[in-house]
Amino acid sequence: MFNQATPPAGTFQRVQSTWNYSIAIRTDGTLAHWGDTFVGQQFVPSGQFSDVAVGQYHCLALRPEGTLVGWGQGLVWSPYSGPPSGAFVQIACGDFFSLALRADGSIVAFGDNSHGQLNVPPGTYKAIAAAGGAGAGGSSLAIRTDGTLVAWGNNTYGQLNVPAGVFSHIASKVVCSAAIRVDGTLVEWPPNCSGAPVPAGRFKSVDVQTFGVAIRECKANCDGSSVSPVLNANDFQCFLIKFAIGESYANCDASTNVPVLSANDFQCFINAFATGCS
């Protein structure tokens, strides 16, 4: 309808989208837009950027030095004059509000606060996500520096009922949130909000819209190497060490049995190594 499935030519390093448009960062750091233009999303700022976030009515981008640039109609409708000053390391957009994470772990929230989505709980954080600002949306989500989750704002559908545990990645959109535990497994809340069961296995990235999408982790690349060949004898040694100290990574089969780590994890790792990054 809005040509949102027709990306521009070129090579890109990061992309963010909502239901009707997308903004991407090219490999040279410049921004590109495609899709709907009804609130001025297409007027991307010039220069180089390291991160971008999109809401229904406005966009934010993060320059390499950490300063913020915002554009779109949401910046006019929301009760603030623009992004805060200072340096930041991560950004997130709801429909009418935004979150920005500083290097010291503090969160700056700005825009609409009709659901209390700007009322950041005390503490320090390492990741942020924001869901839509109108109707059933308007909730904020973050990972504390100890890996636990906290959410605030609208709780119409249980968006604030975060699961217990230690997490590495989060995503949130409207009423649905998802997170990756440090062992790579996925969890979603409210239950079945994306319309399909959460897949089993280990993952390294997740996003949610009206559906969920996740990138599986290469279970056999224990040492995290990116040098060819990615899989080598070091990965076996790495796995043995992690198994010996009981690290969650060694739970290759994602078992919840007692004991969690068993001979099955060795077989799982060997199978993953043999088949590549499965």
C-alpha cells in the first residue's frame, strides 16, 4: 500500500520498521527511508548515524558521538520540544514517546506520559524497548544491569508482568514483548500475544510486531569467533570449560531437567558442530 516492501538499492547495516514504513542505516552511516510519508518520516537528516528507532509518528537517530536527532509529526504532537541533549548509547520509540539510554546506565524518557511510560524506576540499565503510545500501548521495558527485566506504563493486557530470570535482549511493540535469556532461549508475554507458539532453541536476536521474528544462535561457535573457519578446535575447548563451570551456554539442548547439564549437551554440541551453525 505504501511501498513499504520496496527498499532502496544499496547495502545497509541496520534497519528499523513499523507497519507502514522503514528507516535503515547504510554501510556509510547515512539514512534511507521507504514506505509511508504521511507524517514526514521521509525527511531523514543528513550525516552519519550509528542507530535508529521508529515510532508510528516520529523517528530518532543516534549520531556516532552519541547525540540525538528526531523528526516526524510525533515530535510536534508530544508535549516536548525535541530530543534531550547529551550523549546516549541506545534509543527506542513508542508512538508518542521515546527512551534514550546513557552510558552510565540511566534512562531519559520524553514525550507522552498518559500511561506513566515516562516514569522510569530507579536503577541502572543496559537495554531499552518501547511499545506504542496510544490505546493499549504506551509501555516501556528495560533490562537492568544485573540482567533482570522491569516494565512500566500501560498494563491493560499484562505488558508489565515481566518474567523472572536473567536476560540479554528485549523487544516490545504495542502489547507484545519478547526477551532472550542468557542461555539463548526465548520468552514472550502476554502469552501467545504474537499469535504463534514461541519456538524452542537458542537465539541471539529478537523483534516483535504483530508477529515475532528471531535469529537463531550458532550453538557450536562457543568462542564467538568471526575468523574463518568460524568453527574449530577452540570451540570444543570453550564448550568443555563452560560445561565444567556450569555456565548456561553449556545447556546446548536448552533442557530444564535436573541436572540441567548432562551428556545430552555434549551430543547436542557435537551435532551442531557437525552441521555447521545449526
